[in-house]
Amino acid sequence: MIEEAGAMLELVQRIFLIAKADFTGKCAPDLKLESVLGLDPGWLDSNGIKCVIFDADNTLFPHHAGRAGSKTLAFLKSLSRKYRLGIASNAPNEARVAQLENYFRAKGVKIAVSRGKGKKPLPGQFEYIAKKFSLKPAQCAMVGDNLFTDIAGAKLAGMKAVKVRPYDQKSEPWHFAFMRFLEKALE
Ligand SMILES: [Mg+2]
């Protein structure tokens, strides 16, 4: 019962944050890309970025795929030579967080998976990664496919935000369609 009340309170907090976010102003993405592979170190450096935080589902791989393609893995490996890397996913439970962590470790990609409190756009996950690497929010860039969770959350947390196209929109559950419709309307 207490757990349910906590989940409901978190949902209300998330909806409130989204409702007051200014998607065409302060909460608009700083950059839009086709995919994570287009992320340019020149852009990161000119913005003073030391850490790149990625969303997982439909950013690094299709929805709930849990494994990345060889191009994405190679890109992350090369990026990790110069930048700290993190993942902030609204994974449903600890098992999925551990699965992501184990998967990337097995593939030799140095990337920290957030265990911050609350789902995006709440600030917990973003702050967890920045704190882990002793960086200020302004030194971090979030890369994600979702305007309402990844982009608005990162901007409200004081980070740069890069919006990518969903990796494979067909991989999403049907109820994501409404969110994508609103996203398009705000573009
Ligand atoms: Mg996503």
C-alpha cells in the first residue's frame, strides 16, 4: 500500500514537471540528430562537456532490446576514451539496470548505469551520474529519444540535451503513439 502511494506520488511529480516544462524554450533540445552515431566530439568540446549520458530504449537500441549493434558499441568505446559515459534509463526495476550494466561490461564499454531515485524527468537519475564523476550538471550532456523524459529532464537539471530519432519506433508499445504525436506537434 505504501509502495503504491509512493509510485503514485512519483507519477504526479513527473506529470507536474512535464506540464510546466517549456518545450519550445528552456526545455527544447540543444541539438537534434538522426542517431547517437552523429554525436560530434567537436560539439561536445565547444560546450565544455566531460560526460555523455545516454537513454537506453530507442536511443542505444530498439525498445527493450537490451543489446546494441556493433556500430553503436564501437562508437561508445571510442567516445569513452575521452569522455565519461553514463546511462539514465527509466528501466522498470533493478534487474534491468543490472542487465544493462552486465551487458556493457561484457562488451568492454565503460559506462555507468544510473541508480538515481525516481524516473526521468525527475532529476535523480541525471544527478546520480554527474555526482558519480564529480561533475557539474553543465558539464554533462544527455542524449535521448524522448522529449518529455530525456530532454525536459536534462534541461531542468541544468544539462545540455541532444534529441535523437527513436531507434526503431515500431519496437515501442502501442500506447507510446500518443507521446510521439505530442512530440511531433512540439517540433
Ligand atoms: Mg527512450
